[in-house]
Amino acid sequence: MELKEVVRLIKGRLLYETEEILDREYAYAVASDLMSNVMLDTADDSLLITSLVNPQVIRASEMMNITCIILTCGKTVTDTMMELAKTRNIALVETHYTTFTVCGKLHNIGMREGPVATELSQVTSIQLDKERCIGCIHCVRNCPTEAIRVRSWKATISPERCIECGMCVKVCPRHATRPVVDTLEAMNEYDYKIAIPATSFFGQFKGIKSRNHVLTALKQIGFDDVYEEAIGAEMISYATRKLLQSGEKELPLISSGCPSVLKMIQIGYPNLLDHVVDYRPPVEVVASMARREAEKKYPHKKIGIFFIAPCTAKISFIKESDEVIETDVDVMVAISEVYKQVRAKLKVLKDSEVEDLARSGVMGLRWTNPGGESLALNTDKFIAVDGIDEVMDIFEKVEDEKLEGVDFIEAEACIGGCFGGSLTVENSYSAKANMKVILDEAKAKYGDRILNYPGSEEELKRNRELLYRPVLQLDQDLSVSLKKMEEMGRIVSTLPGVDCGVCGAPTCKAFAEDIVRGLITERACIILNRTRGR
């Protein structure tokens, strides 16, 4: 909210003003007459609401990067305070309202106490550019887990609810959401560099002669060796086939290949956690193998493993901070980051320069197409579903025991599987057509046989447990949570039910949840205000 709107709302008086000061935006506020409390934990660029009038208020504000002070209860600023504030470019506002009243008025229009701790507890690979964001709610409407809200015309992401599916990146017309990825400049930090391209990488190029042409071109942009992600996919397919035949795990088995789907299960479908296959993503399996082999050859060199990723989810799976994992992947680079360089190399690459780098067969390469993983399991009792909405529908059927005769569920968050990832370049349908050349080549050369077997099942095992994330609970105390659910139901019954999104929440139900969580008030519903004559 702009400062001039704050001043108007509290009937205040800005003691000195410039155009820059009037246009300042504030989303957080802190209220206290005890400066030691203010200095404990306050978000940058917050408003300070206080009735304390002395120079220490200015000094404490400067230390905490507070750029505006609202002095309540009709208190008058001293000359010393005024001089200090001007030299530090801190705005001063006087109002006759009490501190309690000012807090209430600002809270009603969506201002919150900073910092919001939940936004710091978990890392998300999606970054918001506040300068580009205009609060259009495209991202709000398309987020499958309702992790995004618009407040004061700016979107905010709740990291603990974000499953990194990248839908917000795809639909934002202003490109205000972007993935946090590494760049190829990181190659300078390593002596020996290994690239692991996602299998969907092959589908980004039209009219290629062979898989080895693409792998050689990738190597020539600065890598010392290249390993295919499909190598790990083959190993996992073989192990999953054995697991399915053993009957050791409750059916239906659920693929562990898509990190977004795994997070969705952790958040919304905890009863399905025991159904998930206990294997790591293919890239982690390959990275471990590549590092072992490289360290044997070059024990004194600094090895760098680069994953050429198709989506934000696979990046966050390695980088997330709430669950410590051991991974051999050092750098995550988007397919779109390397695409132009590889394409340029392909245009001038001579057939005599092409190296024999391909090491995987059809079974691993098919993973990038929806249904490809399932085809390797020697069973017709499978469901391959792509698109997060369809995935959620299938999971609900499994939980309700309405899905019978299914041994395996292959679930992918992106429509079109990994070809539809937010970090790819080519249209997913065109990419699938491009990939057919690669698959036909592998089929003709190797048939359906497996080229890569795991040394042991332990090489494939996930090194962390998938745990339930109770982020949808309204309170840790069950009795309090139940009371809030009752209150939420009451609020929903009073709302118009049109799901217009003007309040900044995707649905009226989500808006009611925000109210009971204390994040907003009913006054934010424009339709409700009109019907009540406000």
C-alpha cells in the first residue's frame, strides 16, 4: 500500500514530503513503544507505529531499515527527531488515532506484521519480481495448491504450500515469476565438468541426425563428459519391475519420478505415502555413478556435475532446505539456458566429429513421454496421468478406494510430461515428435533390451523419508483446528461463492481460510461489502 493511502486512512499528517516518499509501498508494520522489541525481528521496509517520541526511535528505525514512523495519540515530533529523520530519509506521520486504532485500520486493508516467518522456513525455486507484478491473479487462479495470494496488488508465494510445478511461471503475462536457476558461468569453478541432460532435452531440436550428435554438441560447449539421465531411468525401471513382481509393497505403486507429485502427496494425500516407490530420481542415480567413475580417473581434480533440467521441480528437489539430502549434483542449469549454444554447435558439427556417447536404451528414453515409464514394467494394469489437476483426481479416487485393478500409477505434474516443463524451449507436442527420431534410432540399434542394470537396489534407494507436511492444518492444536474449521464454514456460508479472486485468494473457501488464519478480514470482499451497504 502506498504511503499516501496510509496517511489518508489514518487521517494523518506527513511532516515533510517528496514524491518519492508519497509513493513508497508498504506491506508490513510493527507496533511497539519498546525499541528493543522492534530491533529483535522486524522485516525490512516496515512501518513503525508508536507513541514514543524521542530520538532513539529514529536511530532504532535506521538500524532495522524502517523507512516510515507513524506517531500516534496526537504526539508531536521534536525538532531533533525531525532533523534526524530528514537526514536518514525516514518519513514521519502524526495522527490523533491511538496505536490500537491505527493497527486495526491497517490490518483491515491487508497490512501484516513482518516478517512472515512461514515464508522463510522453506526454499522455493520460484522467484517473484515485485516490479513486474501487477496483481493480475493469473498465478492465483492456476496454482494447484492455492499457494499464491495477491495483497496490495502484488503476488506472494507461500513456500511451504508450493509444489514447484511451475504453473505460475507459464501463465504470468508479465513474466513476474521466474525460476531460480544456475548459469553456465559455474563451469569456471570446476576442473572436470560432467553434463547430465534430462531426456526431454533431445526433443528440443528439430531434424537432428542422431542422439550422439546432440550429446556431442552439448559436450562441445565446455563439458568434459556427458551422461544421460535415461541411464538411471533404465535402472529404476528394472528395479520397479522386480518390486512389482515381488508383491512386497501395497498396490498401486506410485512413481517417484516427478518431484512436484511427491510434494503434492506429502501435502494433500499423506495416506498414499506408503504407495510411493522408494527410489531416487534418475538424475541422482546417474550423478552418483558419474562422480564415482570420474573420481577414479581424476582423483585430484574438482569434479562438477551439471544437470540440464526441464522444470523448476527438479531444481528445488536438490536445493530445498527443509530436508537435508545427499546429492552428487552440483549445478542445476535450465534447458533453455544451454539450448542456443547447443543448437549453434549442431549447425556446424561434422559427422566425423561425433562421439559415441549414447549409453541408454529405449526403456530409459521412453520415460520422458507420459506412459513411457509404465511400459517398461511388463504389465497392462497401469495408469499414466499428466497434468496436476488430473493427477489430483486420480489420487482422490485411490484414497476413496474407487480405483480397482491398477498396479502402477505414473503421475506427472506437467501436461505432456517432462516435455511440458517450464524450463524447456520447444512446444511439448513438437518435442514429442522430435523425440520419435531418438526412440526409433535406439529401438533399431538395441531393441527393447536393458543396457544398464543397477549394481544393487541400495544404489537406487531414496536417502530420505517422504514425510507428511501438515501445512493445510489450521492449527497444531487439534481442538483449536476444529474450532477454526467451524468458523471457516460459517464464513464460507456468508460469502457470495462466486470465486471472483478480487480479494487476492483463488476461491471464497480459500478466502475464508485466510480470515481464520488472521491473514485478512472480511472487509476485503467487495461483493460482501456491497450487500451489507458498506
